[in-house]
Amino acid sequence: MKRILVAAALLLGMAGGLHAATLDEVKARGQINCGVNPNLQGFAAKSPDGAWAGFDADFCRALAAAVLGDPAKVNFVPLDAQRRFEGLSKAEVDVLARNTTWTMERETKLPLRFPGISYHDGQGFIVKRLLGVTSALNLSGAAICFQTGTTNEANVEDFFREKEMTFSPTRFDRLDDALKAFDEGKCDTFTTDVSTLYAVRLRLANPDDAIVLQDVISKEPLGPVVRQGDEQWFNIVRWTLFALINAEELGVTAANADELKAKSNKPDIRRLLGVEGSFGVDMGLDADWALRAIKATGNYGEIFERNLGPETPLAIGRGINALWNAGGLLYAPPVR
């Protein structure tokens, strides 16, 4: 894992260092280049008609609506785990929105910045029911499939060392290859973020033959990523995310945003929707930046339910991704 990160750091260094004036480039180009997972159902994947759909794809659309006034002005750029940071550093994309974990090393050794947490996750394991395993504590001696370019193997090493357990690693550059090996019985388990496990389980030959264990062995705060050195763009990405979260807390939806802008006397809503203050202008946008983002995709809760919630194939409950005042960890600073 350390070798992978060092190699990535070298690539980033060769890419020319810090990159500024992203907003100007986005406006001149007329679209946002948004790096997404190549194929992760619920987060970013192409539908049969060729359109991108998912939780991360919708964040890209909200950002495009805030910045360019049109959620369709997004160029989705598929980036796997191996190339995601290089692609961002080389300005192939303006932002990553692809289930990437915020870590200290990625903000210190690599010139990256995480504007916020869009999804609180944790690493888990998927196993075949026939294995008879009900807990990660039963996996000592197991053959484990990993995707390289992630924090997954390091997390397993920490967990197994603490529990005085052993494992045999099998590594793959591509998620599809790791999943195929697990499906074919070449390893006892595959491990990655729990949200990803729910998605990839649906791609197995017989999804009902596999279960995601309840154990979570790490913190995986996932969120958008930008380059260091451009505070304006960092703030725009950060506050677009925060606007979507605040909108849910305030009851502002895609359907009622215009009405609330016209009629609400609640100060928090008036500031969020641009009636009071100069918050959008202070970032280099306009007063309606958050209004457009919310109308384009709905608030955070609407995005979650549409792509990940109980009525979707993934059927993920809000859990710790519920709002802070509803028992979860989701919290955004106020617009004020």
C-alpha cells in the first residue's frame, strides 16, 4: 500500500503541482469534468440508455447547476482506483465524486483536498453462505481478494493483526476482476466499503448465495476530492455539498424550493436560497447557486433515497448517514 501511494505521489509531482483558477476554466469550457467510478450501481453507473445515474453522478449534476446553471453540463469521466488521483492532478477532471476515502495521507503526501463527507461508510466483507461464516472474526486463515490502489488491504492488516488472525491476500487492479475471482471461489471473501459490497453483490452470478457480514472494521468517510491550491473551487464544491445537506435539514426540496424562496420568512432558508446575504457572490457565483443545485437533484435526502434507499435494488438504510438531529452523523455548517 505504501508503495502505491508513493508512486501516486511521484505521478502527482510530475503533473506540475498546484492548479488554480478552476472556476474560470470550467466557465470557459462550459462543462464540469467530473471523475466517477466506472461502474458502481447506486453511485455512478451508465443506465441502458447511456445516461449516468447514481448518488455521485447526482452530486456532479448539482455542482454543474450551481456553477453553470444547467445540471446537464457535466462530462462524466470514468476513473478506476488506480488512476483517479493522477487524473485529478493532471486536470483531466475538475473534481472526483467516486467513493473515495478521506485520509490524512491523501491530504499531506498527495496534493489533494476533501471538501467534506458525502457518505459515512466503513469497510466490510462479503462471503458465500456456504462458507458458514457469520462474523469477520471467523475469517482467520481466509483467502481474501483485494482491489489495489485502495486502503482496503491496510485496513485488513490492522484488523487481523489486532485480533491475532492470519489471511492470504490475492490482489487485482480492477474491481471487476476481484469480484469475478470471489464469484468463482478463488478467494473466501472480498472486502471493500460496505456500500460497494451491496452494489457488487447484485453483479454476482447468484446474489442470494452471498451475504454482507455485519462487521465494520474501519472508518471510511467518503466525499468529493479536488486539487490543492485553488481555495475558490474548494469552497464551491464544499458549499454545494453543504447546501444539499442543509436543504434536507430545512425541508427545502426540489419541488418546493421556488415557493420557499418567494414566501419563507425563516432566515436560514432565506440565506440558503439567496434572498438574504451575498454568499454565492462571495464564492464567485450568484445568489441562486444553491437554489439551482437543489432544484436540479433534490436535497441530500432526495438524492440518497432515489439512488441508494430502501426502494432501490441496493436497499440501504440511512443509518449513520441520517441527519445529526435524526440520530445520524450528517451535519453541515450553516449558511450565514
